[in-house]
Amino acid sequence: QVQLVESGGGLVQPGGSLRLSCAASVNIVSINTVGWYRQAPGKQRELVAVITSRGRYNYADSLKGRFTISRDNVKNTVYLQMNSLKPEDTAVYYCYAEYYSGSYRDYWGQGTQVTVSS
């Protein structure tokens, strides 16, 4: 069982920055894939960025250059630095983990709201 607790969302003006954090209840290096998805109103949940256990980084093409994912193995926390935010980045951001414990399972955090508006 993996628990994921997000923090750092909020209201920001266009062009601003936010950093999201996701604390995992297990050793983060043992997680096969960890990262972020988002879901805007009326839209499907979509990939933002993930890190694999082999250290591979995958980003949504449209977000490369503005968003950066990172991981702190001591704090068992994954971060999402979001810069140059746009109104279309408004969404609920979910932390995600694919973890193996006898079988692979997907785990999700409760989500944190990010609103980009003037």
C-alpha cells in the first residue's frame, strides 16, 4: 500500500510559478514510476511528468521547458516545479505511483487544485 500526499497548489497569476510536492509513504526509489497527472474541468486526466525507477524522465510534450519534475530520495518526495503558468494549466494535479508489491498497482493522491488567473 502506498499513500501519496500532495501539497503546494493554489491561485497564481499568469506567468507565475508554483511548486507542488508529493510525499510518499514508501521508499520512493522502490516505486517503479512516480510523478504527476492533471485533470482540467470537462477533460480527461492527462500526463504531466513522471520519473521511472531507472531514472528516465517523461514529460508531456506541451509542457517541456516550463515544468520540471524532480525527486528527493531522502525525503521520499517528488516535486513539480511549474513556471510561466498559463490559464490553461488550471487543473487538479494528482500525484501518481506505480508500485510493485506482488503485482503492479496504480496509486493516486487526493489531488491539489492549481488555478491560474488574474
